[in-house]
Amino acid sequence: MLKDATLLTELYLKVPFLVVGNGETYPEIKALFKQFCVNFRFTENVMPQINQLNTEPTRKILRQIFIHNIVKAKGMGDIQASLSNDIIPTPSSVLYAAELLSKGTKKNKGFGNILIVDVGGATTDIHSIDSGKKQQKNVQFDGLEEPFSKRTVEGDLGMRYSANSLLESTSYQSFATYTSFDEETIKEKCHFRSQHPEYIADTIEEKIMDNTIAKIAIKTAINRHAGYYIKEQTPSRTIYHQYGKDLRLFTTIIGTGGVLVHNDHPEDVLSAALSPTNKTLLTPEQSSLYLDKAYILSAIGLLSTVDKDLACNIAMKYLTKLN
């Protein structure tokens, strides 16, 4: 670590450094960074033991760094100065909401394991709350331990800004599963959306295209978020090696994002989360589907930092069951 720190100082970067690793090297790194006037912070080892993650301390510091830098944007400093609490980024707020709805409170029963699908113009975010550990005796868990509260952000899967990259990272065949548009039409419509992020579909044909993009984004994002099996045949039995989180028995999926909230048939679109690609992927199978119809999950997460019972009450009241 000390060698890496030395190399970084030679770059003269005017960015914050976060040191996460072996604490024994911290005193030497601290002296080095002070010598070169580096803006730095220390936190706990992200992997204190082999295959055991300790991510929350790092997340907390990264949020602080993000907020400290984002408030330098136009007008944000004035807003922060008028608030008694820190500004919380929207993805973090949604994750707080997911944790609240999963665990519940003393007065409100939670859903248990839960998956939140947030389809946006630039990204598709998946939040899962549960260990997702192996479900069968002949399964051996390998690789890194999964975070209990996990969020993945797919920057190439979006309704507008990332429509072109969605097509590039999936395929025309993915579109053919949901629509009869030919390849040239699909290409033109994706390109138009990426160049006109403010566009709102106003015809049946364009709504079909939006729904198709959303289904592909949801299915692909969940496939990436989920774990998978590798089958090993031994002389005496079959063993399955699990990598990543098992989502098959997740009981609840909540959909949010403009394309779902303002959709005439949100269940049809969100059902893409339940369409298996192959048997080795550990994706959801028979979850109940809910819609964040009032588009308030991020606000619920923010409110939960002040009053969990009130936040949970409001969320349960406005979630709409789809199936």
C-alpha cells in the first residue's frame, strides 16, 4: 500500500484519497500524504477477513466525500446552508427505503427479503436486501460474501441517455423477444431517445418501444445483480458452486422510475424481472410485484433517517400491488 501511495503522490491529483486496507501502514501513509498536501481520509479495511466484506464504513465516508464536493455545484451550497441535516444522494435514499421496507419497525411489519428496481433515463439500479445465501444442501458458496444491502447501478441500461448503449450491450434479439420492430427501426428509435432525453412517448408505437427498452433494462440489470451456479459432477454426487446472491426466493419486488410510474400496464413491464434467462442464474421466480405509484421511495428513505415509523406507514399506504 505504501508503494501505491507513493506513486499516487507523484501524479499530483487534486482529488480526495480514501485509504482502505491494512491499518498497519496508515502512519507511514499519513506522513507521506501530509508531506505532499494530499486531501485524504482513512477508514476500516473493506475485507478484514478472506471473503468477508465490511463495506458500510467505506460507503459512509464516500457519501461524505460526495456531499462535500457536490455542494460546490451551483446553488447547492446555499441549499445545504439552509438545512439542519446533510443532503443525501437519491440512490442512497432509495437504499434506505429498501432497508426500511425489508426490516419494518416495531409498529410495522416489513416485507422481509426485498428487491427494488429503479429504471431511469441513464441507469437502471437494483437494490436487494437479504443475505441471498445458498438454499440447498448440495450447494457450496464460493467467492466474496455478498453485502446484505446491495445496490448495483447499470450505467449502460437506461430509457434515454443510455438507450444506444443498451442496444449495444444487449442485442437486437433481445428486442425481438418483446417487439416486431426490424433492426433499422430499433436502431433509429434508440438513437433518437439518446439524443432527446426529454422525449415523452405519445403514440402506441413509441410506448411499445419504451416498454420494450424498460423490459430489457430490468431483465438485464437483474441478471447482472443476481448470482449464478456452476455445476460440478463428482463420482458420488453433483455439487453446485454458488457465486453471488441467490434471488430466487425473494418474495417482494418494488418497481419505480418514470417508465413504470407513468405506465398504463406497469405489471406487464415489471414482470420482466421474473422471466428466467437460464437455469444457472439465481434470479427471482415467484415474487409479488409492487409499484411505487406516488414516486416517493427516495423521499421515504430520507424521512426514515428522522422517523422510521412514519416513513414506513406512508410507504405501505402508497405502494400499489400489481399481481
